[in-house]
Amino acid sequence: MSRDETPSQHRSSRRTLRQRRRDGQGQRRRKIQALAAGGLVLGVGASATLAAWTDEEMTTGQFTTGEFALEANTLGKDWESTETIHFENTALAPGHSVYAPVVLRLSPDTTVDGDITVSGLGDTEGLNTALRFRAVTVDPVTDATDMTCTEGTFDSYDTYVFGENGEYVSMSGAADASTTQHLQVGEGETVAYCFEVQLDPEATNETQNLTADYSWTFHAQSVTP
């Protein structure tokens, strides 16, 4: 307390000083709070600007299937999907044989190789019970007119599809080939067969003046490269 201050003035000065201190401390606290709040605001603003940019690209694939078809040739004419085997127009007698060629290829539009198997089917009664057959594959040919199919063919080739040398398969009921043939893509590739049909040498008199039908089916299955 100064000499000129009264006790009352001194107490008032002290209260004023304390108030100023409190006011200063309050101002500092408000500044700190304001800075803290500002920092929070800046933090929120900074996280809001961190969103990632994105983009997409799409690609599309297109797929096409190929083709698989088998064609037959028995007369050297047009290649067909269905053909009749043409044997000699000869009346059979016991032990007599007739011969016919069959040439197969994959169609020009076919895009994959194929495996070929053969099955046969005929009646189980009548003349079929006295008929029998065998078949071999021979060297590839251009068409049926380019092929020799006779008794001598079976002496020259031993690649039997049905039967064996000197043995035949009955034409009564069903029969399945013993081998499989392979055909490559392209109309230049062929598989050639020679078929022989024979009336059993022991055929009875009851087989006279009869007719019979028999079907051979060539099954083609595509081969995955």
C-alpha cells in the first residue's frame, strides 16, 4: 500500500488486480478453447477432402460355336448325310458274296476332328438269320468310284471293323464294330470301308425267294483338340 492510499483504497486496488488476473486467465482459456475448436473443425474438414476418386472399364467377350457333321459317299456322286449302300444286284445263293464300298468324311464346314464307330441292326427272323457280313477299312480315297471293293480287298487288308479273316458277323439282330476310326478336319480326309455280305453256305431251302434289310449306322463323335 502506498503512502497516499487509504486502507479502503488499497483493498479496492487489490480486488481490481485480482479481477484483471482472472480476466486475463479467462481470455487465455477462451483462446485455447477457440484454437482447440478450430483444430477440430480443421480436422473434420481435412478428413472430408480425403475421398478417393474411382473409375471403371468394362470388356465384353463374344463366343461362337463350330460345326460337326458327317457325310457319306457310296456311288461317287454327291456327298450326303444319308446314303444307301449299293451292293451288286445279284440274287444270292449259298456261299455267294456281294461287295460294296462306303467312304466317309467330315463336312467342309466342320471345325473339329471326329472318331467314327459303326453299328449294325437287322431283323431277327427270316432271311436275316442266314445272312452274315464282314468289313475292313482300306486306304483313303477321294470317293467311292476311286475304290476297289472285292474279295481280293479282304486278302489285301487286315484292318477289320466287323468280323475277322474267314469269320463273319450275323445280320440277325444288332452288331457293334470292334474298332474306331479317326477323321481329321477338312474335306480331303476320308475313311473308306469295304463291306461283304454273304449267304451262309449252309442256308436251307426255306431261304429261297426272300428279301432282307439291314442298316449300318456310322456314329461320329467330335474330339476336343
